[in-house]
Amino acid sequence: MARRGAGTPFLLQLSLLLLLHLGGTLGCASVIVGSPIVPLGSAVTASCTIQRELCRGLEQGKVQISWMLDNKFVAGSQRQGPGGTEVSNLTLPRFNHTQARLWCCVEWNGTKQRVGMAEIRAGYPPAKPLNLSCVLNLSDYGLTCQWEQGTDSHLPTSTVLKCAGGRAQAETGCMPQRGHSHCTVPRRLLQLYRQMEIWVSATNALGTAESEHLCIDPMDVAKLDPPTLQSIQSIPFQTDCIALAWDVAWGTEHMELQCELRYRAPEDSAWALVTGIIGRAGTAQRCGFLFGTQYCFQMRCRRSSASALASWSEWSPGRNYTTHEKAPTGKLDAWWGTQPAGTGGQLEVQLRWKAPRQREANGRVLGYRITLSPRRRGRDPPTICNTTHTQCSFSVPAGTRRVYLSAYNAAGESAPTEVVLLEKKGQPLAGLRAVPGDEHSLWVHWEAPLAPVIAYVLEWQQVTTEPGQCSTCWQMEHDGAATTALIQDGIEPFQRYNISLYPLYEGTVGAPVHTTAYSQQKAPSHAPKLHLKRISKSEAELCWEPLPVEMQNGFITSYTIFWANSITNVASATVNPSLSSFVIQGLKPSTLYKVHIMASTAAGSTNGTSLTLVTTVLDDTEIQFLFLTLGLVFVVLTVLLICFQKNERMKEQLWPSVPDPANSSLGKWVPAAVPQEPLQVLAAREPGPVAISTVTVLEREQGKQPGKEHPALPSAPLALPLPYVRQEGPGEPVQYARVGGMGYRGQRLLPEPGPRFYENLRGRGDGGGGGAGDWGFLEEPPATFPLLQGLRIGGTEELHE
């Protein structure tokens, strides 16, 4: 029940809406506009009348009327009309729509409902048709006319081609198909050989427009079939004239025709036109043709009595004809270069010339001949060069100043052109410059010299890595007063050209002046590749190879070097294009940098690849100074060490030789019996400290060296030196030790001859065994030497070595 109750208001609203629409359809609302079609931009008025009794659901309550133009609300005024009606008036000051719907709406249940509608269209009056023309087709004798429509009127327009003065007394004509601007009047409505008036009429709701009226005889505008060219031949006695025979098309034999002839050579851009050819059929003559040249001929006709509006026939199919040849005429433009041939007294000549123009060639040139003398009647001079090209290199005897050049074809040979081999030592021009004409031409400008000039010779050569020679890259300017010339042969964009200009004086040739130019520039194809030449802690020197001229595409205006590390902004420097190296300064030590180069022309720039480099910690000078210092210190230390090793005196001062008693063999050097020196033996190994009381210094005998004595020694030892004696008490001298002056173990012996008796000669002699009996020395340290007893206890092995 709840669901049913919720749907009831919706059904009620839908029912009331249908009733309202039905009521409106039956005359609930009436919409009236001032005019359903109005000029575009004009004002529009409309009114809407609502009758309550005819609109179900609106019998009670107030009626609110509103307006909508298509889907846009517009405001109107509302009032109460007679008979309980509600009336709303609307005025649109400018209606800018070509087509729109105007709706009258009433408000019901909070929404606006459309109850009436009027459609309005707007546009312009029809435009005047233009360029009316007509052609009579002789195949069916229908008159076909065409014209151009004017501007669109945005309204339905009817167009009619009208004719007056025909067989019918009333106006007749034809209607074009929708979207077309031509139609054909049938033969039954035409009056041939009689003037008729023809025009186009266009009509729409806002007016009518007519084209210009044509008054023509349909036969005047008849389009004939083209004539036929029968034959073409040269007139024998007038060699630059031809005779042409032609015939009219079928069906036009009875007409007096007016015809035109046109012709051109393959290299001509425009046709040459011959007018005023009158007649039914026959021949025509024309002079002024070039010899040995192929021409294409065409012809067309129309009625000679026709007006200026009459149509010409189509051009006849082309017919080719080649005029007969004649020997070449005129002079050849020649340019030369000379150099000594070396041996044999010969002169090497490089001769170049321009091919004759078609007007002078008089046919197809078969070749060129060069001789040392002109051709005389009945005798041909010897030929030094015969070629089909426009250049030739040959040798002539030294001192030759003239050669003769001629061209020949199938009909004969031209008169020889004298070429004077002048020296190029004349006055040069003051200045020369070249600017682009377009991408395939260059304008050359120069300053005229003070001396009179006969002609100028321009040479140009494309600059390449591997230079060549262009035989056609030159031209001669015969106007000696000229100061400009246009170069067009062989000029390509983005290529550099060397240009030279020679003035030709009377009897000499001026020295050349030179310049370079581009007809068009662009950015270089690529930038140079950077190389690292030198680097330090604050500087880096970079170098690069200049770009090949083919890759430059223009004049290099500058090189720009960019560098940056990971924490600083990019820095740059502009380098003159004549340089090929650059030093970057102000770098940080031990830092990584990225560097690249940009090459620029007037038309653009190109970046190169990046180069990564790392600065050093020290400069080269600092590294050299460091190594020099270390080397100097090493040398000084080495010298000092050598000095110390060589100088014993200094060595003794710095490192004195101190004997080591622990390694001494003194106990083995003491004699077994010293008769003159009684010894007082103390208790062996007496504990307690022992005071040294006596030191005996033994000195060797003068003049003897150790180890140099004879093995046969005296049976009795020599007298021993007296010991130093210290008195322990009154009347009790104690002898403590005898110390030899030399002979301690490990001490270097002086080179003295013969050993002394106090030296340790154990193991020396004639091979006898050791022992006390050999030399009279004690085998054990005496008991009277406590120090030696202690040494024996602590180092017996050392004492017995």
C-alpha cells in the first residue's frame, strides 16, 4: 500500500501533463509572428494567446507565460486579453539566426511547458549571377549556358535561365539541377541566325536578382571542331620561313573561319601566336624560325563573322617539325689559362669556351676545332685540338699569342674566333662582393676601374675538401660598364663558392680579385669534436679540428665553449672562428667538468658531443718542484752517507768504536808466568764487588805489524810492561789486570808487520795443537783476574773461540 501511494502523485502529474499537451494541441495556445521570413539582423515581433478553457489543468490559478528561442529563454510582456485570455508579446531587436524556433511556454507545477511554436527564417535577397556565357554545340545544336552564383542568401532560392526572341513568343529557358550553375536550352526553343536575349534570374522570399542580359545569335557562339594540320615544310628560298597546310573540320566547310596558329621550341616557356588567318582551308606562311630547331605547331578556328563573345574551337593536336640546319654563326666566348710546359720550349694552354646559343648554332653542333692560323680559301690549317667538349688542353710553341676556335655542324663550319693569349698582369679591381639572389643564384658586385674595360670574366668554383675543376663555371660579361652580374649555373644552397673576377683591358688582362659566398646558409651539419690538450688544477686547454667545408653549411661566425660541474651553473665563452684551441681558466682543483662546443653560422647553431675532464690536485710546476725537492734531499742524504763511510775521522767522531769486554779474549793473551811481577792470588770467586785498582796498557813495538812475524819465535817471551798498581793498603799493592793496547776481539788491527807476543795467535804457527805450552799462554783465565773469571763464567764459549 505504501508503494502504491508513493507512485500515485507521479501518475497524476503525468496524466495532467498529457491533458495539457492535448489541450494545447487543440487550440490551447496561439503563436503569431510578424513575418516568418525576415532579413538577417532585423527585428522580430511575436505574440502568444492562452485560452484557459481550452487548456485542461489551467482552468484555475494564475497563468505565467514565458518565451524560448530554440533552447534559450527570452523575456516578454504579459497582459490579460478579452474573453479571459492571457496574452504575451515579444520583440527581438536583432534576429541573428538563419533559422530558429520560437516557443511559447506556461508554467505548470514548477516547470515550464511548451504549448505553442512558430518557425522563423532569416537571410538575404538573392545575389546577382555573374559571368554568363553560352556555347552552341553543333552536334545537337543545344545552347549550353553557365554562370557564377553570387553569395549565399541562406534562404531557398530558385534560379532560371530565361530566353526571349526565340521561336516561342513568351519567355522560355531552362532550370539547372539543384546545386549546379549551368543548363542547356534545347534546339526547339532557339532561333538560329537571329539575335536572342538570354539572362539568369534568381528569386527567394526577400526578392529577385537578374544577371546581365546577353543579346547573341546562337550561331555566333557555336563551338567548332578543331582544324587539322596537313603538312609543314621549309620554303627553299627563304630559309627561315615555313609553309603550313591545314583543313577545316567536318561540317564547317561552308563557314568562313578565323583561325590562329601557335608554336614553340622545347626550351621555350611561352607559345608564339600567329593571328589573322582567314579562309575555309588552305595554307599559311610564317618566317623568323631558327635553323635546325624542332617546333610544335597547333591551330584553332571560329566563325569569322562571330562577335567577340564567340567561342574558339579547341587547339588541334600538336604537330612537330624541325627546320633545316645552317652552318653556325657568331663568335664564341673563350677563356684560357697558360703555363710553361717545362722542356722543349712549349706552352701549355687550357682553353675553355661557351657553347653557341641555339640562334647561333643553327642546328646541332657536332664538335669544335682549334688551329694555330685561320682557315684560308682552299686550304685548311693543321688542327691542334678537335673535341666535342667545351674545353681542351694542348701545347703550342713558346711565344704563341693567338689560336683560332670554330664550331661545326652537319651544314658547315663557323667562322673562326680569334683567341688572344694575353698575360694577366693588368690593373685589378678595387673591390668585389657577392650576395645571394635565391637558393640557386648569386649576385656579384664590383667597383669599376678607372681604365676602360672591354669585358669581364667571372669564375666560380665550389669549395670542397678535394678541389676539382669546373669547365662550365665561368661566364663573360661583354658590357664593360657593368658593375653587377648574376651567376646561375651550378649554384647549390649550403655550398661555399670561390668567386674570381678578371677585367679585360685593351691588350691585357687584369689581375683577379676574389671573394667567397653562399647562396643560402643553415646550421652546421655537426659541431667539431673536442680533444683535451692540457689540464692542470685550474686550467684546461681544449683543441678541435676545423669542420670540413662541406659540413659547415655557411660561414662559421663563432665557436661557443660551455662547461659546468655538478654544483655550478653553466659557463660559456665565445671563440673566434679562426682559432682551433681554447684555454678554460678559473677551474677548481680535483673537480669533474663536462664540456661541449657549439658551432654557429648566421642561420643557426649545432651542439657537439660532451667531453668529461677532471682537474688535477697540483699544477705541473708544483709537481716538478716537489719531485725536484725530493730528489735534492735524496742526493744530499746519499752524499752525506758516502762521506761518512769514507772519512774515518768523522766516523770516529760520530760513531766511536767502543770495545765490548764481554766478547774479549784477553784472558787467553796473558802469559803463563810473569817472573818480574809477583802476583797475589785472591780467593777465587770471592763474593762481593771487586774494585779495579790497576790497568796495564800494552804497547806494540815500533815497526812490526800483527801477523807478519816469522813462525819461529824466541823460546823466552820478551819482557812484559809494568802494570799500573793501586795500593789497597800500606805496603799491599794489588795487581788487577793487564790490558793490551790492541788485539781485542772484533777490533780492527792496524796494518803493522809481525804480531806481538800479546796478540791472540791461537791457531797460528806450524800446525801445532793448542794449549799453554804452545806459546806460553794460560789456557784458563788467571785466578788473580776476577773480572776475567766473571767473563768466563758468563761467556765461556766466547772466550774459547
